[in-house]
Amino acid sequence: MAISTIAYGCSIMPLNASTVNTNYSESFENFANPERGFYVNSGPDESKPISVEQIQRAKNQNISMIRRIYLISNYRDNSLSESLLNLVSNDLQIAREAGVKLIIRFAYNWELGGEDASKDRILSHMEQLQPVLETNYDAIAYVHAGFIGSWGEWNRSTNNLLNTPDMRDILFKFLSVVPSQRMIALRYPYYKKRIYDNENSLTSSEAFNRSNRARTGSLNDCFLASGDDGGTYLIEDDIEQQKDFLNQDNLYLVQGGETCNSDSRAQPYIGCDNALNELARMRWSSLNSEFEKGVLDTWKNQGCFPEIERRLGYRFSLVNSEITNSVKPGGRFFAQLNIENVGWASAYNPRLLEIVLRSRDTNQEYYLRVNEQDPRRWLPGETTTVNIEGGLPVNIPSGEYEIFLNLPDPDSRLYNRPEYSIRLANTDVWQESTGYNSLLRSVVVDANAPGEDYSGSNQFVSR
């Protein structure tokens, strides 16, 4: 297990103050968390909204995402209709109200060799979609590149769009249309290399800077179908090198998709041992829960399905903490947390981090937002040491305050929604009513507590 240390504030050790150490128990429960895990399906269609049944099916399985396919075959030679745009907008509103997020794809056909549209038509459709996507991006987990070829998978374009200049123009246009807080997943990794004329994986310094390359993730819709995953990898090139590229690239990018067959070509690959290895190696964040049944049944029969449910995407688990246990008003609060990501991937969308103090007497809350800390960089297989310090208000009432870690969605529409906050994989920490994670400790605020006054700029504020 790798260890990384990320310090917040000038000092990483408490000064003249008493602290308490706490060890936490890891939970192996399967529960929903935002923007990760299995997803259920809606579509392909162009007229039916997301249904209550689809949403309930997701929630019954602790699933937080729905893949929404919009089949726009009627618009190959026309502008998108107002009814279609309203459908997309309404679906996103339904998802928001229900506490789930959508994975979106637009496709002109849903068959091998089906017709797509011209480049100019695709670009104009993207422009029409821009206001809807901008207004509702909070309810989107990520977007598939879509539009081109069979199933919108950039396969067999009838308009001859699978050349590097056209692919680049279309992808870059879509990246300009989709808000910069969201990623676009591209079907074939070698297309990304060609489009960006770059054989290298994304680096830590490039990650999350909202550049086009830092927002272009991966989509594999034929996972484990054959030695080359049904053409996902170029068979004439070194497949292991292509997988190594994704292993590094996907440290900072979304990887989604589905399995596609369980026939004789897939049999050597779909067993649990290989599946778990490949899911971890390519750092999968999301996977179709309904296709392909033969592969899913194999995982259930061989016993690895529960592990896949738990470890798709990020899964943060508190290891231990050292936290101030008494502080005076205006004094310095300190917490050191060791958090392990036991999932297979990173969180790929922006996420806030807060420490919350709640009075046991009045339930009044004070919170400190840790702006320099980015949970997207709590990488899979690593334990991150997070050091936090801040000053209590000089007028905070004396008493005992419970301590919580809060990882809410940064969008104001979702910020106070518990189902959009990240739950830690520990026993006895989750508060369903607030979306907070208890650190199983409290701090006593007392005018006679030891420790220095806080002179920095990181102040707890009330709410």
C-alpha cells in the first residue's frame, strides 16, 4: 500500500494542545455513492422520459447512476426539436430530484453499420444541446463522446468521420459544449492518442486542469470480450502497452463501459480472477449492471460480484485519526486523518471537503472548508494523510461538539443533499440524514483549555 501525505496549513503537528487517537473499522457493506459503481439503463429512445421504475431499480440495487441513451435518428438531416431538448432537460431534472446522476450518450443509430450524420450536422446539434447541458451539468456524472458511427461508439461511420482531423474537431466541439466540470469518455484509447498527437498518459501536473486532454476519459463497451476486448485495443500493436497507457491515464480520468458477450471468445477472460485484475488495472469507475448477462452471471456464480459492486470507482475508508479534544474559543483546532482509497479508481468530478463541529446541546454547526485539499487525488491503493487546522470563532459557546467529515457535491443545488455526499467505508460513521461521516470523536470548547490562539486565515464559520 502506497502512502502519500498532503498537508493543509503551515503546521502538521498540534502545538501545546491535547489530542486523541482513534482507529476505525473498515466496512465491507455495499452502499451507493455518487458518480461511481454499476449503472442501470434508460433508452435508447427519443421520446420516453426516465421512468420511476428505472430510478427505483437503481436505488434497490444501491446504484447512483443511470446511463441515458438518446436515439436521435430522426434528426440526421434536421435540427433537434424543442421536444427533444425539453426531454433531455426534464430527464436531468428528474434525476436531480431522485438523487441520481446520468451518464449521457447521443446516437444516430443503435445497430452495427447504422447511419450517422454529417460533421456539420453533428456540430450544429451540439450547439443546440449546449444550453441544456450547461444548465443541468450538476445532474450529469459524465458524457459519452457519442454521435459518430454505430451505437454512437465511433465505429464504422457512414459519413467517413473516423479520420483524425474530423474526430478532433467533433471531440473538441463537444468538450466546449459540455461544461468544463465534466469529462467525456472516448470509446477507443488509440483515438485519444491520435487526436492529441500524444502517446503519453496524463500526468499528475496535468490532471484536473480542465484542459481538453484532462477531460477525455475512456469507454470500453466490449470489456473482456476477447484478447483485444472486441477491438478496444489495436491487435497489431502491443496490447499490454495499451493497457499500461490506460492504467496511468485513468488515475485521473473516468473509465466506464460494459461487457458485451460471454461466448467462446470471451470464456478465457470473463472469469473472476482475470476480471478483478483487469478492473483494477484499468481503474474502472462505472459498469453496466444489465449487460451482458452471461458475464454478470459468471461473476455471481464464481463469487466476485460483491467485490466488484464495492470497488468500482473510489471507496474511501478512514484508517485512523489524531484530533484535538479540547480547545478554547478563538483557539486552534487540529485534525490529522489517514484515509485509504480501497476502490479501483479515483473520484473524477470536483468534490468539497469540510470538517463540521456540531453542538451536542443545541445542534448548532460550525464548519471549516478545506479548499487546498482535493479528494480526486486520493488515489486508488494509496493512503493519504490529510492535516487540517483552523481557528474556532472567539464567540463560539462552550460545550461539547461532535466532529464530522463532510464530502458534499460542490454545486449549490446538490450541496445539502445527503445522497450526493460521499459516504466513507467504515462502520458506525455514516449519518444518512445529513450526509456527514462521524469521526467518532468530540471536542470540548472551554475557555480554560490549553493551546495557543489561532492566527491564521482558516476559520470555522457557523451555519
